[in-house]
Amino acid sequence: MKIVILGAGQVGSTVASALAHEDNDITIVDFDERRLKDLQDKMDIRTVLGHASHPKVMERAGIEDADLVIALTSSDEVNMTACQIAYSLYLVPTRVARIRSAEYTMRPELFGRTHIPVDVLISPELLLTEHITRLIEYPGATQVLDFANGKAQLVATDAEAGGLLVGQKLYTLRHHMPGESDARVAAIYRAGKLIVPDGDTIIEENDTVFFLAAKRHIPAVMKELRPMDRPIRRVILAGGGNIGKNLARRLERNHHVKIIERDPARAEEIAEELTKTIVLVGDCADAGLLREEGVETADVFCVLTNDDEANILSALQAKRMGAKKVITIINRLSYVDLMEFGTIDIAVSPQQITIGALLTHIRRGTMVRVHSLRRGSAEAIEAIALGDRTSSKVVGRSLEELNLPEGATIGAIVRDEDVIIAHHDTVIEEHDHVLLFVHDKKQIHEVERLFQVSPTFV
């Protein structure tokens, strides 16, 4: 696929790196010559220096025969203009734009072929808000990902002493689960190393366990892996930007929420928009302010500013002072790796979350949702099975008949309203939503081919 990426910032660079390893023809455009040189030294891509939405610059990037343009500059207006030009002058088939401002995202009628021709609108702020909201809904989870419109979820959690399954073989899980509850452990990471689980795998304390289950069964599975965390009630949000404000709006109905915002004018604006949230003016790393506001009684302290160093400092300060759980946004992937082994409970990478949303629209075949995991080394995929036994490699076949590539496992199938946990004799039917965990990203193309329908396949 020939892809033109406009903008070589943190998101654009990370997207280029992810796609360049998948046999795509990538060209990236930016006006920062040093940034482009750094990218070209690290990966096999073309770079073009210039303004992202200027037609001549886009032509030098090969826009005329591009399959996809992804506009990821720091300006919403440049991104929208670039998509308009890509459509009006060059008829680029698919146009993706990152749009940050709620003034635009709250007006979906603006976007479409007859208006601003953006096929896929990516809002990192909305994606992050949804991601952090799910982490607060499940206090013991380090990652919660939706599939099939929320019917099924992939959850990551750390196994702790006191969990019923810790020290036990995986096959005993079904004997522990109440009633019709069922789940599938898709992967285990022990000291950072992958373990592909089978029924005889023993869960050990401190394992990071990824499991798939119907949404209603998630709490029961969590109980198997760790003592039940008490519900989150008190939340302190550090940073009153779009993410902080939107998160507070979602949480304030059922939680006691405070926002700490440095800018008095912004704090006043937020206070006028929210109904129950307490808005404070101050520095989120100020120990005196945190002590005064009772950070030690907070169930979650969530740091949401744009400054990685300030986020880390504030999160460490809050954790040292007794906050029970600390979540922080970290933009630099190298910092995310460091935080995984530190005292901060969860480091959220906007780039990885955004990449998952983008990959959903780039993958070939019938993939309708993609989540990037483990800093891009693994993926969780939702694919729709289409065709029949003669035209499809999966429809009408049991899982043990499938030629799954090494490093890929099927965890569950969503059929209409039912979530079916996958076993060796489960048969895939047409229109099933198949949920896969791909441990090795090198196998993505094999998975894509598996779900492609071919009229000549027998």
C-alpha cells in the first residue's frame, strides 16, 4: 500500500515506524529538516520537506497515486485542508485526519464527501478519554480494550497473591468460574517475556495476564487473578486540558472528582462547564497543594498534561504521598518503558492508542478493529469471517482445522449477541466476529490473508 503521512511529530513518526515494517511504501512530509533526517536514518522511508497541505509538496510526496493519506500535523485546519486537496485534486481513495479540537469533533456533520472529505477522523483526546475511563471502571486492570461494540473485552491485569488462580494450572479456571462465565487467557508476560499459555500453564504472582471474556464476566475473571479491588470513588485529575475536562465530565456523575489546573483562566472556564467537579488552581507537583487536597485518600491520581517530565514528577510525588493508584500520560515511548518498572501504576501512551485506531483502517481483509499492544510488538484484532467453506479459509472450519500462523491465537468469537470463548472444536460461521491475539507482529500479513475471501479458493 502506498501511504503518504503528513506530519513527522511523535504520532506521525510512530505511525511511520509501525507501517514501514509491514511492506508499505511510506512517504512522510514535514517542514522540520532535522526531524526528517533522523527518521530517514532510522527506517526505510521517503521524506519530503515542505508544508503538508501545499499541492506542490504533496505532489513531490507522490500523492497522485497514493492509496491513503494520513494527516497528522499539529494543526486541525492543516489536516482538514490536506484531506480536501487530496480528494479534490488527486482523488486519493482514503483520507484520515487527526482532529483534536472538540469544536470540530462535536460537529460530525462537517465531515463527508460533500463537505470536508475526511473518511476517518482520529481524535487522540477522545481515544485517551475512553481508554482511561475503562481503566477506572476496572480498578485492577492495566489495559481494557473493547471488541464487537463492547460485547467482549480484552483485559490485562497483574496476578497477585490472593487470586484464586495464582499458583494453579489454567485449565482449572473453568471449574472456578460461576455459572455460565467463561474466559480465555490469550497471553502471559512474565518478567517482560511472552509465555503462550496452554491448559497446563501455571499462573505465577506478578504475571501480566491478558484475557478475553464477555464484558459482564470481566469482574469474575479479575477475582481469579487478584484480590478484588474496591470501587474507585475519589479521583484527582492533574491537568485541565481537553482530556481532563472530558474525563471529569464522564466521571463526575458517579465519582468525587477534582481537577488541578495551573492556568486560572482555563480553570474558570472548566468550572463553568462542569457541574459537580471541584476545580483548583495550582501546580500539580506542589506537595503542599496535594497534601491539602488529600491526595493520600485518592483512589486514583491521573496526570494529563502535555509535559512528560512534569507528568512523571507529579505522579511520583502523588504516589509517594499515598495515592492508591497513579495513571499518567507519557508521550515518549522510551519513558513508557522506564515507567513499567517503576512506582507509577499505569503509563498511557497516546501514540500507541492512536496507532491502534489508524491500523484498523489500514489492515487488509475484513479487520474491523485493531489494538496495538506491548509498544507495538503485539496486536489484538477483531476480524469478520465472510464467505463459505469454498471461498473462505476460516468459515465452516473448527479452530483445530485452521492454519493459524505461529504466534497467533483465537480467543473468542462474537456471534450476534453471544460471546463464545474459543476451544479447539469451535466452528466459525459466516459473519462471526473473530477475536485474535497476535503475539508476533511479523505474522500480521498471514492473519490478513487467512480472512480474505477468494472466489477461487478451494
